[in-house]
Amino acid sequence: MLKKDLATGLELLAEVLTQSTFPQDEIDRQKQSIIASIKAREESPGDIAGRRFAAALYPQSPYGRPVEGSEVSVKGLEQQSLRAFYERYYRPNRTILSVVGDISHQDIARALNEALRSWAKGEPATPPAAPSKIGSAETIRVNKDLTQANVVLG
């Protein structure tokens, strides 16, 4: 946002962080969009290679699964579970905020403290789980009728 619009921008940010409503029609629209993206990635050799690599490197771990989930997991998302996740994790003591631009640390800190004064803390964050198992060395070949190859090494 432009510096002249900082107050309005932070007001909108505060509304998102403290008063999100999760309208069902928007959830449905986003689910359709994510599912379309997942299906499109099934046709991208680089995406396929990256997903297969992550799954092999981190078996039985969230690190081995795509961030956007699967078609089945996205279809299963419900308004209440999204709201519960939001209420648990979208808290100031679980958040890192990065600001880049023509504003001093003191000015942005003051503006953020004012805009987010009603944002209540939640349970402390816990460290992310370390992968319990790292995959063993292997060669994975995905056969696709393509004129190019994608190779991922790690």
C-alpha cells in the first residue's frame, strides 16, 4: 500500500485478523479455485517432480505433502474447521510480520500497535514437528509423454 494509505490499509488488515467471517459462498469459490489449481499441477512436469521428491524425502510427514492439500482434503474443508484454525493460529504471539518500505521502525510499530490493539493473544506456538523419518536414496521415474525431462536431485 502507499504510505498515504497506511491507516486505511492497516484498518483493513486489522479487520481481516480480528473479524474474519468466513462466508460459505467465498469458501466454496476458493475451494473450486484450489481444486482447479491442483488439477492443473497434475499436468506440470516440474510440479509433479517436486511433489514426488518431497513425498520421497519426507515420508509420513507434513513436509512430504503439498501445502495446498489434495482434491479430497480441499473438498473436505468446512467453515467451522477453518474458523477454528483461524481462531487458534492467527494470533499476534504466533505471527511474524514483515514490513518493507518508506517508513521508520518507530512509525510502523506505533501504527501497527494502534491498528491491532484489539488483537488478542492465543496459546503459545510450539516448534514445528521434525520429520520422524527421512526417505532413503532411490530413483523415481514418472513416465509422461513429453518432449522434455525434469530432474530433481537432493
